[in-house]
Amino acid sequence: MDVTATTPIRTIRARTVVLAADDVDTDQIIPARFLTTTRRDGFGDALFADWRFDGEGQPRPGFALNDPQTRGAGVLVAGRNFGCGSSREHAAWALRDYGFRAVVAGSFADIFRNNALKNGLLPVAVPGDALAWLTAHPGVEVTIDLEATTLAAPGLAPAPFPVEPFARYRLLNGIDELGYLLSRSGAIDAYERSRGA
Amino acid sequence: MTPRTLFEKIWQAHEVVAETAETPAVLYVDLHLVHEVTTPQAFAELESRGLPVRRPDRTLGTLDHSTPTDAAELLGRIPIRDASAAAQVAALERNARAHGIELLGLGDGRRGIVHVIGPELGRTQPGMTIVCGDSHTSTHGAFGTLAFGIGTTEVGHVLATQCLLQRKPRCLAVTIGGRLQAGVGSKDLVLAIVGRLGVGGGTGHVIEYRGEGIRALSMEERMTVCNMSIEAGARAGMIAPDATTFAYLQGRPGAPAGEDWEHAVERWQALPGDAGAAFDGEVSLDAAAVEPMISYGTNPGMVTAVGGSIPEAGDAAFMKALRYMGFEPGERLAGKRVDLVFIGSCTNSRLSDLQAAAAVLRGRKLARGVRMLVVPGSQQVKRAAEAEGLDRVFLAAGAEWRESGCSMCIGMNGDVAASGQYVVSTSNRNFEGRQGAGSRTLLAGPATAAAAAVTGRVTDPRELAA
């Protein structure tokens, strides 16, 4: 298979920061006014901009990401239906750029889940009891094992999470998705010929 | 043969490679719509790999999201004020030229919001797969297409291969019995549907809307319904094509003509789902029971009748949303103060939407202190409205009549509300800050929005009916 390699992901071991909210939409993750750019980097400072900063640009005390103790956390823990709303991939870019390598939630919106998987940001949907435990233990170090598709922490039994099999294979092996699609060019040619397209 | 749904027929007809347990399907895309905000990074990716655009002829570009709606900026009399927005516009102009993609540019009389122009030009046709780097691509499903939003990486995939890797979603039937009452519109219907399903209720699904209440809708009304499918979490919403669909398309520039038209209609007539085709779930709603609707919270599932009240109690998220909105549990919505009214967006910016708003505003003035923006969905809609004198109705009332674009729906083009302001908006999202940092959005249909502009308060538009 002629594919350009990306960096494989096998295990993520990092501390969590907890944002205990359901239905976190992509307008909160990155407000639209930061989308007028032609680049795909530099979004970290705008992550959760209106929750992190007040109208004068000062950090809002009480917002989890502003707590110095959460600095360096690599896993964001949120509630149900994370990433709903707009299709903006900038949301995944901003989380990645800030330093997150995974988001753990009760569930994910479809487009956000896709966008995250394409940017090496692992969407980890865990069962309710595991999510409740993680929410109650902010800052804990978690181990996300993509091979076993489990999330574990000291004091938390490994919780299973679903990953689309091809996305898992692709991430584990550093397979580039566009490269894979291009490798199917023969089939695409044949399809176009068959319908006179 | 197993009876198939509309969705299954279109899905199967576009499988270049069928999905297996290990690999997703390679799904062919008939029409790829592109705009200035979610494409520059995708074109850059192609450039860095030295890849051409596979099918520029199946790609259509427009400028809408960060493009200003101020005539002087838009038509080049003064530079676009936001330099980064100007750079996005320039990037799409450059990329379209370099790859031979048709772009409806700044001065083009056909330019407009991506989900308005596709149908208007007859490029959106039954049976197609349509994608765009925008979640409201679901709008096109009103024509019996499978249409959904994608991210920028996927935009690059489609540019390079005209295909996407996709897992087959499940299919949810939303069956609408009865007919809407006079004075109630399709926006009210879809707000009621989203309220019923909740913002995550359609996740993992494509919705097929069906039943008498859907059949009775015009194409513009059907587009409003399909548009907001994503607000219930469903990537796509679809309606089986029928005589209403064909009548809308016939004679449009992109639609087949002559003998080709007859053949196309014959093909399209085979698209509706077979009798007995199975869905993964079904939700039913009575259109006749729907009242004019409005949102009170910070997601599109938080809705109530304009004459109704906010629920008495809810969870922590409910209380947080009410704090943001400055509302109390159990309060009535009618009579709430309104600062700004926005008529526009891919949800409600077509001619019939402007007509509905103008019918309320005719011979009336905006309430003191209220600002109102009316932003047609396309330059063609703008001209059609002007031909009927609707612009004069809006201007005489004291509203602003602007050039087409996404405007205040997304607030990244200079059109924004100030922090704390209440906006009654015909758009699709009431998320915190969606229409400007700190802005507070109440989603409603065009008649309800126009009524709020006249009274300066949340008002049931039927109270102002002539």
C-alpha cells in the first residue's frame, strides 16, 4: 500500500482535566471569530476562548483550564455529546494545539469524532460509571490503550471504549487516510466509467 | 429483493467499494460544494502532496461565511475590513483558478449561501451525494439527496479522490402527520422536532422526514426542515422526491433539459423508499399541534411555544443555560425584551422567508431601539425580493437590507450582536456567543422574528396578523 505515514498512536498516558458539561459545542471549543485564517495551527490560545477569558481577555477564575494545577494535562474529560454543532475541524486542531491527545466523554457528535480521528486526537467514549469516576477524580493519570481499546487509571478498572476498526488500525500503524483512498484509484476509475460519470 | 429506504438506495448506488468489518465504504461524491472558510487548509494539503483536484467539474465554490454583507465591501468600493477574511476570499479565488473550479465570486449575480445556491441553480438533484465543509449541508436532503457536512481533512479527500471513507449510518424515520395551522411555518415544525429529539437524539443516524405534514410543504419549507437535522445530531436529513421537487427543479440552469429531463424524472421517481422498508427507529409528530416556536436556552433543543413558558426545573446544564440567557425557570417567553432581529441564514433566507417577514412588517415600524438585519440567502433571492418591493417594506420599517451571505448566523463577517444583547434570529444555532461574544440568541421563524422587531418584545406573530 503506497501511503504516506503519520505518527502511530499506541498508548496515551497523561493527566486529566475535567470540564463537567454535556453538549459542549464546537462554537465553545473555538468561537467562529478565530476561523478567519488559512492555517491549521495556532488555535491553542483560542481554545474555549469565551469560557477561559472575560471580555477584557483576563482568565476567568474557576474555569478548569485556568487552574495552574491542570497545566500539562493531556486528556480532557467532558460529558455527553461532546463536539456537537458546526463541522469546523478547527475544534480538533485547537484541542490538539493546546496539548490534548484525547477527549474522554459519554458520547461524541459524529462530525467531531471524525475530525478528531483525522488529527491524532483520540475520542474516547466510556460507559457512564467510568465517566462519573473520572469526573470525580480530576487530575488523575489515565492510561488509554488503543490496542486493547481500554482506559484505565489507578483505582479505576479498565473501561472499554469503541473505536471504528479502520481508524484504530490506521492510528496504530500510522497509516495516512488520503494515501489509502488514493490507493483505491483503480476502483474509483472503474466506478466513474461504469456510470458514465 | 429486500425493500430499501430512500437512504439505502442512494448509499448503495454510490458505493465504490462496499464496507467490510475492517474497512469503511469508499463512497462516491456527486457534488462537492466549497466555501472560503473550511477549504484553504485542504487545498494546501493537495499542494504539498502535488495532487490535482480529481473532478473540478463536480466541485462548485461560493463565498459566504466570512464574506461581508456590506455592499461597499462586497463590491470592492472599499477593501474588506477584516484582513484575515479578505485573505480567505483571495485564497479561494486563487485555488479555484488554479484547479479549474467554478467559483461564484464577489461580483457574481449567482453568489450566495452555499446551501441556497445549490438548489437555486438546479445543481442539487435527487439521488445525488453532496458534501461540503459545513454541517448544514443536510439542507440539500430536501431534494432526496444524501447530503452531509464534513471536516477540512475530508474536504481534501474529496478534492483529491471525489470519494470519502464512510461507515453506513443508521436511518431514523420522523413521520409528520397532519398539516401546519395557518400562521405556523416549517421553522416552527423543525424547532419542535429538534425539541423532541434533543440535540443528540439523531447522532449516528440519517433522518428521513415523511408523512402528510412533509408532503404538504414547499421545497423552500422542506429545506428549512432538513437544514436543522444536524441540530438533532443527525448528519443528514432527507425527504423523498415528488411532484413538488420536480416542479421546483424544472427549467433551472443546472437541471437536465429536454429528453434528459424526462429520463431524469423517471430515475428520480424510483428513489422513494419501498413499501415495508425497515428503519432503525421512528418518531412521530402531529404538525397540526405545532405552535409558533422559540428557543429559550443555549442549544437548539431548548425550545417552547412562543406563547409558552420555560420549564419549571431542569438539571445543572439547564440552569447554566438560563443564567447565560438571563431567564428564570417557569418564566413566560412572550414579552421578553429584544435588541436585535436577524432574518437570514441557510435556514430561513429564501424568498418565501422574506415574504413571511415582510407580511408582518408591511406598514409598520421597528420598535424604538431595535436593530434589524435582513440578509437574503443569495443575490438571486435579493433581486427577486426587490422585484416584489420587499426591500422597500424592510427599509421603510427601518431595517437594514444587505447583500447575501451567512452574516449574523455565524458572526465572523462583521455582523455581530454586542455582549448581553437579545437577538431573535431565524438562524439555526443559539449556542453561547454564536452571534458575537456574550450575545443571547432566541431562534424562531421569520414571522416571529419580524413580530419581535415591531414590538421590541417576544411576540406571537398571529397577534399581528392583518
